[in-house]
Amino acid sequence: MLEVSLRGALSVPESDILEYPKLARAILALLEILFRNHIDSISSLSTDLFIQILNLTHMGLQSSDASICALCAGVIDHMATYYFLNIRKNKPAALQISEHLQSDSDITNQIMNTLFTQLLFSSHSNHWAVTRPILSLMLASEDSFDFARV
């Protein structure tokens, strides 16, 4: 049921979702809650849907709306924190997240690059929300930090 409802919500093109702030806030708030409380269910989604969610959050990080950017940063932080804390324990959800991320190996690099860009060049005072996922993403994917330094 979760996959069907997410597919329905994400059937709208990502650019259209972000063009309407109320819609973007509603969908991203749902995603933030799901990644915070139901990561096991989210990790069991199909790879294409999981990557689509990450692409949406990546695009949302680039938003000039501070609340949209904060929700996206929360999604990334919850995912990366869970992954880092559980991958060595071989939890099934962490292994599934690993498989999803390996299907698009550049997504974490792009997200880290966007986080640093937002931190350095954004005009809104949302720096705390943007810095939160940097450490967890750096710990979960050291390659993304190396890529961002280059």
C-alpha cells in the first residue's frame, strides 16, 4: 500500500512538485516522516522508486524555500544515519539501501555537492538544517565527501 501511495504521489514530475510549494511541502513532509519512522518499509521499495525519492530530495535541496530545503535535508539525514548505524550489523534494511545506492552510485556525490553548495552560497538562514546531513552522509559514504572536496 505504501508503494502504491508513493507511486501516486510521485507520478507528478519532480519539477512540477517543486513548482508548487504547498504540494512539495506535503510530499516532502510525508517522506521525512517515513524516513524517520519507517525506514524498513521505505528500504523495501523498488530501486527505481527509492532513487526517484532521492532525486526529488536532491532537487528539493536546491530550493530557495527554506522549509522545503530543511525537509529534504531531514530525509537525507535519516537515511544516511540509519545506513551508517546499521550497515555493519547486516540489517536487511541497510543492505537494501546499499543495493539501492549502488544502482545509482553518483547520487550520494551529487547530494553532498549540493549540500556544500547550499551551505556556502545560499542566501537563506537555513544553515543548521543543511549541515545536519553532511556528517551522516560523510560517514555513510566516504566517497561522496572525497568527491565534494575535489
